Amino acid sequence: MAEERRVVTVGGKGSSFSSSSVFEIANGLSRLSIDSSALSKVSSSSNSKTNKTNAPTESAAFSILSNLTPEEARASLVVLLNKLLLSSSTSQAVNQLYDLILKDVSSSSNLQISFDDTINGVSPGDFSVAAIAGISAILDHRSSTLSVIVDAVAALSCEALGADISAFNVNDSGDGSSAKDVVSVAADLKIFLNGSKFVNRESDQPAVSGVPVVHGKFREICRLLHSNTRVQLNSAIVSNSGSSGTASAMCTTLFSLAVALKDLGNISYNRAKHIVDSRIAGDDEFSSMLRKECPRPDQLKALFASLVSAHSEEEYVKFSHDVSSLLVMVEQIVSREALAAFFFLEGRDFIGHTPGDTCVGEDGAKAGKKGGKKKKILGKGTTALVQILKDRLLSMPIQTEPSQTVMVLENLVRTFLLLLDPKDLGFDTLLKNVKDIVESNESRRLPKLPKGTRDFAKEQMAIREKAFSIIVEVFKRHGAAALDTPAFEMRETLMGKYGEDSKLIYDLADQRRTALPMT
């Protein structure tokens, strides 16, 4: 029996549309539904507009969809539907669009959109904005997951290459001069590699030392994209005259994403190439398979040039599509980097493993039933990651007859790459496991700060004290007197001043730890 898909309802009071919801609907992973109250609202709005005028409504053909992938086209239509509901559009337009989406999404994710349909009351400018927002939603969802996976993959590559990881010794100075995302990436990688006996054997490699900066910049752009996309997904249709400005503003963020993706793809490719050339070059079948399937930097460069051209010509829908294609290409490169590192760390013996074999342990002392060879001592995080990947792969049927070596490798490659596909049903589990590795590590457990508070480093305190001394001096010069109040008040005292809905009140009952006064 097929797994029941989640239902995503749009148009409800107070509902918020997310990039994840758009992604799931666009790929047939969730079902779309319109809130009944929203249908009643657009119906009454339609009757009101009919009473005011009998002028015919302009129709717009969706021929632009033919330039998009089915996933992008569905996402565009879903976003447009939500914008129509937020705009209190006519029920005819809403019903037309809803029927079109259901026809192509409800039963299969492989059906093609019919490009000849028209939606009354929707201008080309309206659809362009919705298309860019829909593609941005897909980019937002896939980029946020890639930003997590790519760090874990880079950690595997560091193990496979025995890389010098001194570049990961980055600390936050506390004075605002450090890039927090760069520091965060370096800290996550150190968690994965903590305890490894493999790293720091080779000289510095740019594809490794550049990871904190390149990955950190990608994280920063992903966060900005998420913020901007969320606004667009939950905004009504703007006037036709303002659609061009909206499209241009959205594509400004996407351009930054494209630059970050190009850099991310290049550095990932260089790590994968180094592993293939220096670690598994002797395995001709596997190394040739990786070289054949992995996108190359010149392909990244050509696609980037195409999207730059589309942006300069203000072909914003095509530009958005090209950025999405660039993301897919980078995902493919990262997946093959992961495959190369995993294959080196586990070797061809993995193909002969059975679910009963013992896998890599944290201390590296355990051995499998076959051969009794001592296992490699990897970092605690990478050990856990390798085990997760092995458990998933061992649950898949992989033939092991010597006469079918090429077929076995191809099967292994397909299965492994499927694990890193965001559309695969098991991908969310893998993503959660990777996050758990980082968040549960003891070296990352920092003291919890109460809501609305923060720490100030010594450099910041020096500036604050100087600024406050000047302010206090000026106030006293004009006759002001000092007044001190408690750090916290009784709830009933504040409720009368700010009201029930005020965000200025922090309830200590929400804290996981009791906040004690400093002495």
C-alpha cells in the first residue's frame, strides 16, 4: 500500500506557505488542498467584482512554462495559486488554476504540465513573479539541505585525503570582525573529525583549506534566500507595474546564490578529483565511472555564463531556471565526491559485506567477520556518518558475483547517489542524522543563554563602557539623576503595562534551565 502523502492546505486564516511545502507539492510528495473559507472569500469577491463591471477579463497563455522543468512549472503554479488567494482574486481564476495543478500533481510526479491552458485574470507579469518565487522556493529548500550535507561530505574527503585541517582552527573574536558562518562551518568540521588518526598527514590543499570560507559564504546566502523567499511566498500579487521591480529584487539574491554555488561546485570537484587521482586511481573501473559521470568545472562555467547573460538581458524566469540547473549540477558533484571518499574509506570489500558484518567502530579496533583486518580510526563524527551510509546501503540488494563486477559497481553508485537525492523518501532521515551528529557532540555544548540576552566580549565591553560614560556625563550635566530597576518583574506588573500580546515580556517558564542571578 502506498504511503499516505501529507496534505498542504493553502488560503487558511493565519496559514503560512513554506519552501518545503512548495518543494513537496512540486514533486508529488504532498497533496494540495484549498481552505474552504478561502474559497468562500474569493467567491464573494468575484460576485462583488461582477456587479461593478461586465468587462471581459484578460487571459494569459502559460507558454513560459515550456522553458521550465516539470518540478519548476508545478512550483510556479502552486505559488501563483496562493498569491491569487491572498489577493482575493476571482473564483474562476482560482478554480482554473487549482484544477490545472491537481490534474498534473495529484496522481504522479512525472506527468507533464499542459502548456496550452489559460488562466483568466492573470497577466504575464503576475506569472513571472510567481515563477521566480516558485523556483526560489525549490532553491531555498534544496540549498538549505545541501549546506548541511556538503559539510559532512567535506569531512569524509578530509579523512580520505589525510588532509591538513589546521585551517579549521578558526575562532570567533567576539568583536564582530569574524564571519560567524565561517567559524560555524569550521567548528562543525572539527566535530566530524574529532579523534581522527587519518587527518593532518598531508600538506595543505586549497580545496580543503578553503572549505570554511566557501561553505560559510554559501550558508550566509542560503539564510538570506530563505528570508526573502518566505516573504514572497506569503505575499499577494502586486500591481502589474510593480512586478518587474519585484522580479529584479528576487533575482539579486539568486545571483549571489549562483556565485556561491559555482565556488562550492569547483571546490567539491577538486576534492573529488584529488581522491580519485591519488587514492583510487588503481581501481580503473570505479575511477573511470566517477570521471565519466561527474560534471566538470567547464560545464559549471558554461552554465554560469548562461545565467549571467539571462540576468543582463532581464530574462528573469530563464535566469532563475539556470540557477536551479546550476544547483542540480553542484548536487551531482557533491554526491560523487561523497561516493569517492566513501569508496576509499570502505574499499571494494564493502560490496561483499552482509548485514551481519561488524562495521567501523569509534576506536577502530573492531574487525569484520571476513578477513579480521583492523579498521581505520576515523573521527567520531565521520565514523557515525560512515555507519549510517553503510546501514542504508546494506539494506539494499547488491549482487556480489565476481562475473558481475561492473554491474555491482553501477548498482552501488546508483544506490549511493539515491541516498543524497532530496526527492528520495529516506533523504530527510539522512539529513536529520547528520544534524544530530553535529548538535549532540559534547564539544559543541555551550551554556544556554536566556531569551533576549547575549554575551559581550572584552573588546565590545570596552566600547560600550566608553559610550555609556559619555552618555551618563551628558545626562548628569543637564540635571539627570540615576535610577536602577530590578532585572526582572512580576508577570502581573508587566501585563498591565504592555498587554497580553506584547513581545517585550519573556516568561522564565519557557526556559529549559533556571536562570540564576550572577553574584
